[in-house]
Amino acid sequence: RHYWEVEVGPSDGWAFGVAKESIRRKGLTQFSPEEGIWAVQQNGGRYWAVTSPQRTPLCLGGRKLSRVRVYLDYEGEEVSFYDAENMQHIFTFNVAFQEKVFPLFSVCSTVTYIKLC
């Protein structure tokens, strides 16, 4: 079991979570569980779980996230996300991992801010 926290700034356009080792690293990669990415994202002022065939909107009661805990339980086959300010559960992916996974961080512009804590 592992966890880390990510501080997010007010700017739009970020995603983070975990990705399988064999994920394509060059060119555009479709963020989806089928591609080996389990993540949450913020885009257009809204929060989403990266699910397919469509993203799942996250209901946060109008609050903005400032710090998110990513909890990876490899043996328990789960990737969970929590609001680190109050440890409220945000979303959980159930994953039968077949290979190593690594933290994933993505920003959409040069003004987007995320920080590994």
C-alpha cells in the first residue's frame, strides 16, 4: 500500500493518478482505464474521474480541491482518491493490476500548478 498527496492550484486543466508501466509515452495518449490510466482530473472548473466510455462527474458539494490524497492498494486492487483536507472519499477505481504501476501527473498549460507533497 502506498499513498501520496498532490497540491493543486486554482488554474484549470490537470489530471493525476496512476498509470501502468507499459503506457505509451510518446504522442497523444487517451486517458482511460482501458489504456492503463486511473486518474481524476479538473477541467472547465469541474472535477471528473477518468472512466469510460465517459468521464464520471465528481460531486464535491461545491467545494474546490486544494490537496488530494492518492491511495494505491496494489494487493487490494484499488486506487482511491480523497480530499486530503478532510479525508472525504472522492472516487475509487477497482483494478486487477497485471503489471507495475507508477504515479501519473499531467497539466494542460504552463500556468497550471500541481505539487507532489
